[in-house]
Amino acid sequence: MVQIYNDYKDHADFLTIYVREAHPTDEWQMKSNMKDDVCYAQPKNLAQRVAIANDFIKRFHYPIAFGIDDINNAAEAAYSAWPERLYVIDESGRIAYRGGMGPFHYDPNEVRAWLAARYGAVKHDAAASSPTTSSSISPTT
């Protein structure tokens, strides 16, 4: 998604919403999470969820705007977002594209194709594709 963001950020706004952990250490830990050192317990409150999100942003230099679902998982429920899913919301606030549920039907190339059909294909510059933005998130009440 970072490459798609870099290619289309001048044409569209991007937002990542962090929903509940897909493979927390206290529920269903995956070997791939251990290999990648992405091991977190399921957050029990918003402050813990914010801390995990901030760790992700800093460790992976994630440049895309980042939102955090509330601890009651309202965004996850509204968008059937767990464990991962892609959406395009058009200018009128309507869902223009609803991707398949991840991990098996999660396909960022479908979002790229939608954006290319709307704004034209973008050839990316390899030098410009490395993220350099760092940000952090504070909990809101």
C-alpha cells in the first residue's frame, strides 16, 4: 500500500485504520509474527491500542495517515474490516470499491487498478518510493 500511496497521494487521500490485532500473543499467535518481531497482546484499552499503532508507525516508517478504531471496534464492525480490508470512499462519501476480506482476498492491486481507471496509470520512481515520514498518534476521547 505504501507504493500505491506514493503513486497516488496527489490524487486521493489515504487513511489506514488500525482495528483489533489479528494475531495477538494472547489469542492466536502466528510464527510469521514471531519471525517479523510483530508480537503484541490484544489491547484491553485505547491507550494500549494507540501504543501499538505508534510502535508500528515508528518501526516501519509508515507514511500513510493512521486512525485507530475505538476499543469497542466500531469501524471494524461497520466495514467488516478484520483482519484487513481495503475500501475506496468517493467524494460523496459513498463506497466506490470494497475489497475482499484478508488475508486471502486482500488485493492492493485492485485498489491500484481502481485509482488508475479514475486518475490514470502512475509510473512510480523507485527513489521516491522509500517512506521517510514519521508520525505518532495520541488517544482522543
